[in-house]
Amino acid sequence: MNRYDQDTEEKIRQIDSLKQQKQQNLMKLYDLRERLKEYREIVTREKTALARREEQKKYEEKLLAASIKLQALWRGYKARKLYRAMLKKKAVAAKRKKRGTKSAGAGRGRGRGSRSATR
């Protein structure tokens, strides 16, 4: 064999080796593309789940604020109702007290008991 044939065989071996490397690299590339596709799906699912959780959290915050307002309204209503009842009791007690003082002074000459004394 001459030098030309040797060089040609060496180049053919190099080409075959490069073809094998290319094939291996293509397989790796294919695998990496599949992994990337899976990772992108995972990221998309996670983003969707995160958005859903945030939306749920906002909803719960609104619900909490609404329940607090309702409780405040109810407590205010109950307090006003009790306050009105207390004022009514005080007014009734004050009226009774006023009447009680007038009837206690009735024996002094004026009022019901004084008719018999003036006749």
C-alpha cells in the first residue's frame, strides 16, 4: 500500500468515527429535547397551579373581609338593640320614680287623701 491508500483509509476511519459521534450526539439531542419538553410541561403546570393558588388566596381574603364586615354589622345591630332596650328601661324607671315622688307627697293636703280633710 502506498501512502495515498493509507491516508484514504485513515480519513475513512475518521469519517466513520465522526458519523458515529454525530449519531450519538443526535440521540443525546433527541433525549434532551424530550426532557426539555417534559420540563416545559412541568413548568406550565406549576405556573397554572401557582396562579390557581393565588386566585384562591385572593378569594379567601375577600371572603374573610366580607365575613368581618358582616360580623361588625351584626355586632353593631345587637349593641344598638341592647342600648335601646337599656335606654327604654332607664326611661321607664325614671317615669316610675317621678310618679313615686308625686304620690308620696299626696298626703300633705292636696291629692286624693285631702278631700276628706277639706270637707
